Amino acid sequence: MRTAFFNKLKIPAKKWLLIDANNVILGRLSSKIACILQGKNKHFYTPNCDTGDFVIVINAQKVCLTGRKSQNKIYWRHTGYPGGIKKTTFLEMQSKFPERILYYAVKRMLPKNKLSSAMLKKLKIYSSNNHPHAAQLPETYSI
């Protein structure tokens, strides 16, 4: 039996999935989202084509970590100037920018190629329970 490869014209319509991140472990959630964005959960997965679905994540502020990672986890960034390294703890990030925690986790799990930016555009993260994508009729996806 031959392997079937799909291109943009043969891919069926993309679905919208709604995921509630309330009391879900960050790593398990982000790895599942990365698989959905790549399309690995479908039978027609093609590595050189974006076959994934759209993902809406609500309650991103209530995501949790195991162990003492909530006190020890540090996010690093660099301003581009000499000596311009900045660090932010998980608790600071959770209080100021709760969406970025999940965004960074999913971004770092996606493949490092030209398709990753297109995959990330299909990820919509909201810190509260409300989202403006009701018109797309998202299906609830449980983790």
C-alpha cells in the first residue's frame, strides 16, 4: 500500500477546538496543543504541509505546574544590548501576562521551520472564560 501525501488543495476544512486550561498541567496541555496545531492527531498528517486545526484556549491564567516549579521556573529574554538579559519568574508572568506562559510552551514544542509561524497563528489564548470566536462554533476538546 502506498503512502498518501496531501497538499493544500486536498486537505479538508480545518476545525476549531476549544480547550479549557483550568487546573491542567502546563507541559501536558502544551504538548497536546502542539500535536493538534501540527495535525498529528489526524490520519492525513503530512510533515511538509500545515494540516492542523485552530485551537482556542480559555482560562490560561489557571494553568498549573507540578512540584516546586511555580517558585523555581524562570523565563529568560535578552534586549539585544550588552548585559541586557532579563529574567521573569513564573509567578510574575502568571500575574502580568498569563497568556504568554502557554504561548512560549507551545512555541518551543513546535518544529523550528517555516511552518511554525503559520501554526502559531492558529492558536488563540485567553486568560478568562470569554472568547470572541463563538461564530466559528468550536468543539470542546477535553484533555
